[in-house]
Amino acid sequence: MKKIVLMVAVAACVAFASQSVQASAVQTSVENVMQDDFVKIEVKELPQVVQDAIAKSYEGSTVKEAYVAGTDGAKKYKVVLVDKDQKEQTVVLNEQGEVIE
């Protein structure tokens, strides 16, 4: 009887320990996302090179929101796209219209 109680206690400890590890991993990733310094801009403020790259690579999608981060020569553009099925997708591009991250 003692062995059964001991096994149940050990199993409970193992189960709860794995859940706490998973919870802390999720929290860490959320903190990283919030550290981005993107500022919302109008869609028409996107450089033509970036607009052309989006039109070519994501044909049929429309730009819902646009954000910019960085300084001249090192700007990144985060663009929220909506496809024909109304699914949203976030893409990060550099000033040359190349997808990064």
C-alpha cells in the first residue's frame, strides 16, 4: 500500500513539474515579441520597392496594417496581410523588399 501511495505522489510531482516548465517557456516568447520597436504607419507610406515585393510574393493578398522600425539604411517593415480566405499573415521585410525573420 505504501508503494502505491509513493508511486502516485511521484507521478503527480512529475506531471506538475512538466507543466510549470511549459508555462515559463510561453511567457519568455511573449516578452520577446513585445520588445519590438515597430511604429504604425499608413499603408501608402510603404516604399514602392516593398509594395512591389508584397504584390509579387503574396499575390491576391491585401495590406491591412503596416509598421516600421529602425533608422535610415536599416529600416524594417512589418506588414499584416489578408488573403482571399480572410486569413491574416504577418511579414517582415527590409528596405529592399526582401523577407527577413
